[in-house]
Amino acid sequence: MKSLVQSWTFWFGALQVLLGAVGYVSALMDQQTAFTLVATGLGTIGFRLKTSQPIGSVLPQE
């Protein structure tokens, strides 16, 4: 199994959190947008931690 930091999903979530934080601190985003971006980023990371297996395909195999 790969580690968390080798996961594209983790880095996508981390980028969301970072952009939300920077947007809030620099006032480039309103508070609600920045909070939503941080919350979805943390959710993305949380789901990645919960998932222990990679996706094999998009549709079920018969």
C-alpha cells in the first residue's frame, strides 16, 4: 500500500485547504467561500484516510 503523501487525493485536499486559508487571510475570498474550500479540503483528506484500497475501474466489472 502507498502512504498518504503519495496519494493525489491527499494533495488535492491539502491544496484546497491551503487555497482557502490564503484566500481568507489575504481577503481574496469572502469568509464563507474560504471556509467552504477549507472544509471540503479536510473532507477530501478524511475520505482518503478512510479508503484503504485504490479504485480498480470506473464501472463495475462483470
